[in-house]
Amino acid sequence: MRLKLTDGLTIKDSPIDGKGCFATRFFPRGRKIAEYEGERITSRESRRRAGRRKLRICDVDEHWSIDGSRGGNGTHYMNHSCQPNCYMKILYGHVLFFALRDIHPGEEITLDYIITLHSDKKRCTCGAPNCRGTINKVTRTVFSS
Ligand SMILES: [Zn+2]
């Protein structure tokens, strides 16, 4: 299946993990980068799919999640970093990514996942100087819009 990539992004091998999402143009700080697209599924279905090794599921709220591995636009390749250059915001049921700082063409776009369906013991390999060592933040925080 051909991936319909969102404008300004490309998928390449990442030094962090597998493939990553890279900027093909300049995104000034605060600019919207993309929307997370994919199949809209229930939280129950998302827990059922959580057994897969590569997680491409993003929670929208307590009822709904989006599985980017089906019908995604490339943003589901975004890797986690403890020192990210992008953040996620949920607005009216849409998951949007914004530049946390200026992002230049060729830079990998990274996000602090904060909470995932991964185990809290899942190690982080982002390489940031302030890497916390695990992908999940152990104190649970919930995204709010
Ligand atoms: Zn890290």
C-alpha cells in the first residue's frame, strides 16, 4: 500500500529507531506540522492491538484512538525523544503536531510520547543528553487540550 505523505514530511531511516519522520521544509516555532491520520478505533480495540511490537496508535480521548498503521499519513513514523522538537495537541477530536522550536529541512521530527501502551520498562534510545531512560514518564500525565 502506498503511503500518502503529508506535505513537508518524508520517511527515512532514523538513528533513533527504525524509520522516522523528517522535515523537507522549514517549520517555524509554533507552526502546525501535520495532523495524525489513520483508522479511528475504540479504546478497547486499541488495547487489543497493543500486543504489536511497533505501536502506531495514538489516543484521542478516553473513548477513541487512531491507528496510524492503517491509512496513516507518515506521522505515525514519528519517533520518541526526551528532547523533542514537536508537541502534540488534541483539538476537537483531531490530533495535531506543532513545532516546539524552529525545525529545518532534513531534521528528524520527534515527539515526547509521555505515555504509551508500551510497558513502563521499555527503554528509550533517543540519545538526548537529558534522556530519562524509558519511553513512558513514570508519573502518569494525560494530554489535555
Ligand atoms: Zn530518551
